[in-house]
Amino acid sequence: MSVFDSARAGDQARVQDVRRRGHLRVVEDDFRLRVLLVDDDEFARSVLGDALSANADVLTVSTVAEALAELDDFDPHAVVSDLDLGSGPDGAELLNVLAERRPWIGRIVLSAHASHILAVGRGTPIPDGSIYLVKSDLKSVSEVYDAILLAIDNSGDVVAPTKVADGRIAVTASQATVLRLVALGMSTSAVASELGVSERAAETTIDKAFDALGVTSDESVNPWIAAAMLMRSGRVYVK
């Protein structure tokens, strides 16, 4: 049984109950939101969790399995999740489970990447009604808290990812897939194996992806390192 299947019991009845009651409205002055923060980076969990604790009760976990295990006891109003959670299910899969089984929970992506395909390789879409935040675009934690409130009370319409700002670099979906593998430290042969192509074809694809980033074979900078740094900067998005 997967971590997703183990979280199914009782969810359908709760979905119907919430649909009858309508959206959550925060009306009491002393009301505190419960926020589940999912990130495999201990430093990020600590810093953001402490900051959000000023206005909410925050529980931090590092995996999808831990997040699902806490749903009943903690009963969060919102889940803030990174996308790349290491091995196992990723943040996009978690948000899709929440959208299907517990749609009353606000869903917020907090990623270093401007496009989700750069963070996770399975191609899982972000469910409608989620809010997508790029870490490098945030100026204060209050923006995350505002996003939490909006996500809880959204009408189910699509909430677009963060608007692309000046200085961003556009790549195609196929280039994004290759660049994500490069950022993981894969060699040309490993990329070829992952994509099911020859090493020569992989090398050509990587070169084109580097060209899209504006990365050159400057002797002073390893292009693979330069590409990986750009991928982690939040400047790259999928057009």
C-alpha cells in the first residue's frame, strides 16, 4: 500500500461535509491557522517555520509520507510544500492528493524554480487552485502568509505561478528536462541513459540547452556548473 492509499480512509465523507459547509472563513480575533510545512531542507523548514509561527501554528515535516500521516491529527488549514523532496513522492504529487481528497486545504508551492518542471522530473502538473511562489521573488515572509490566506479561500480557479520578471531566462519543456538532469550532476552518458538516446544526441541536446541559458564554454567557468547555478537561481522558467 502506498503512502497515498493509506491516507484515503474517511476523506470522501469529509469532502462532502466541507462542500456542504462552504469555504473557511476566519472570523475570530484569536483564531490561529494551522500550517503544515513540507520541505526536505532542515534549514528552510526551521527558518520559514519559525517566521510563520508568529501568525500560525506550524508543523514541519520533510517527506510526503510524514505529511499524509499528520493530516488527521494536525488537521491543517493549509499545506506549504517544496516540490523536490528527494527520493519518493514529490510535492506536486502531494498537492494533487490534497486537491482530490481534501480540497478545503489551501495549497501553496514554495520552490526555488520558476517552473515546476524544473524541480520535478515526473511531469506531474500542479493542481488548479494552488498558489505557486518562487523563493527568490519573495521579499518577506508576510507574502507567504498572504498566499496561505488566499489559497484557503480560493474559489477553485487557476492561480497562476509567479509572474515572470525581468532577467528571467526562457527554455522549452524539453530543454528544461535536460537542464534538470544536468543540475542533478548527471554526466552526458547518464543523461543519455535517462532520456533513452545516444550519447551524441544527449550532447547535442545539452549544448542547445546551454545555448538557451546563454552559457558558453568559457575556460574560466565550467558550463555545467554555470548551468546548474542558473537552474537554482530561480531565473529559469519554461515558456
